[in-house]
Amino acid sequence: MSTPKVGFVSLGCPKALVDSERILTQLRTEGYEITPSYDDADVVVVNTCGFIDSAKAESLDAIGEAIAENGRVIVTGCMGVEEGAIRDVHPSVLAVTGPQQYEQVVGAVHEVVPPRQDHDPHIDLVPPQGVKLPPRHYAYLKISEGCNHRCSFCIIPSMRGKLVSRPVGEVLSEAEGLKRAGVKELLVISQDTSAYGVDLKYRTGFWNGRPVKTRMTELCEALAELGIWVRLHYVYPYPHVDELIPLMAEGKLLPYLDIPFQHASPKVLKAMKRPAFEDRTLERIKRWREICPELTIRSTFIVGFPGETEEDFQYLLDWLTEAQLDRVGCFQYSPVEGAPANDMDLEPVPDDVKQARWERFMALSTFGLACWKGISR
């Protein structure tokens, strides 16, 4: 019996990439071969993104390409919650599942291409760290699923559900396994890394027989013991983030924070329903850099959110100039079906104004980054 082959297309953010790795690991464990070619595949799985309209369009295009090139396509991922929208454009897809529905995806593959009956996972070994899609020297470590926030521009909670933190012992054991497999850098990810353990009331778990609290600080302290680089992503600036800066100054964590500020104007942030916003963010950034001068801060921002005035936008530019962030990205606001912002009765910002503000933001960030590098903080 020939080995069944599965093609895989993974779109979206690193959280979705980890979902793809889990699906591929299960398929590989069951004896399926993963192929990069449409021609060789017995079925193709497309892991979609549905965060904004442009991501949905990209997902629909990827599905269409897979259908044209192969014909047998299973769809999963965030856009899978909109099965009707997918089938309206591509009625021939074989199955549609939502995010984190690993068993349903694998079950759909079984329906189309049954696994080999003579496969023995004890002989046909999968790498102990599972299937990993990035290069061998780094790996994503997802510590939780879902999100408890209800940012008005976002539909992630409706797609991925509320916050569900992984047991701390399970996370640390996975990190150990990745180190043994040769990983040199762990990229810690989730929808809200700072909220790790909130749903579990920070209960104490166990790792190698010792107690460890299910909380971001204690998790980072334990990860630091592995002797490899640890980089934190999607960190909301909650007060306990201050506890991480000394760990960075001591060389236990990479001096790097990925914080999605999204805006600076208090009025816009309130309309966005952003969590953990405080007027003293600039003071905290200054204090962080005093403790750890090597700290690099990356962030993303949205311009053109409904109700954003020229005064709000200028506030953002002034804030950005003072904050002197090291890496920044900017998106023009895109309305997403199902997002609360659609029902807030706020004045839409015209597309030409959004474009002009985006260009001004990018011009400042490009020029500013070059200048800030030469300024001693």
C-alpha cells in the first residue's frame, strides 16, 4: 500500500502556524507523508486566516488555487467559522472546520484518504519535538489559546474563544523537548501573553517535580533556566510586565518586547476598548530602558479607526516621537464583519484620509527610527 500524501498551506499569524504544526504532527504520526507539491498530494489542507477582509480574500484565493491545482481540498482555521462564505465561493471544498479543531481536520483527511493500516508509529518515527515548520534553530511556543478581551476592532474571541492557558508543566516540558531537538531560540506566543494563567487563577503546577506558578513571570523564570534565547511576543503592558525587565537586564530573557499598542490617543483607545491602557505608558517605557538599556520594543498601530480626528492622529505621531520605539508597523483600519466597532455609531474615516495618515506615519517611523538609533537614550 502506498503512503498517503497530504499537501498543506498555512496562512496567518504564528498562532495559526502552531495549529498547523499540531495537525501535521498528528498526520505524520499516523503515517501520512507531507508533500510541498500539489501534484503529489492526495488531498490539500488550507489553514486560513479570517482576521480582516484582506486576509479573508487571501484565504479564498489560496483555496481556489488548491482546488485548481489539486481538486481535493479541506479548509480549516479562523475563516472556517464562516463556512457559508467559503462554500459560496468554493462549493467543491470537501470539509470546513474552525480554528483549533485538530481532531476534526484529521478526521476529514481520514474520510478522503484513509491512513495506512500497516503503519507502526514505533518504527516510522516522528521527530520527538513533532513537525516544525520554521527553520530548526527557532520554534514557536504557544502558551494559551483564545482571548478574554473584546477589542472593538477584533473578532478573534468569537473565532478562537476565551482564554485557555496551557498547564505550566506541559509548556515547560515542551520547551525542554525543543531544546533537546536543537532549538536555540523560543518565541513565546499567544493572543495575550501577559494574561497567561488568569483563567487558572495563577494556580501552582509542577515541572520536574518542583512547583511553578501558572503566571507569566514564573514561566519566564523557568524558561530562562534552559539556557536558550527566550523572546516574548504579544505582550499587553499590564503592571506585572515590569517584573520581566530585570530578568532581561540580567540576561535571562532576550531584551525584547512585542507590545501591540495600536494607538496612543486616549479617546481612540477607549473606542477600541483596548485593555491595560494608562496615561503613564511613556514613563514606564523610560523606566524600562533605565533598567535595561538594551531593551528593544516592537509594536503595531492602526490609523483611520472610526472617529479618529486629525488631533487624535497628531497625538499618535507626537507619542511615537517621544516613545522612540525600535520597530513599528502600521495598518489602515479595515472594518470586519462581526466586529463591535461596526455598531458604535462613529464617523468613518475616508479611505483617502486613512491612506494619507498611513503615509505620514510610515514616513515618521522610517525617518524616526534612523534618527532615534543615533540618539543616546
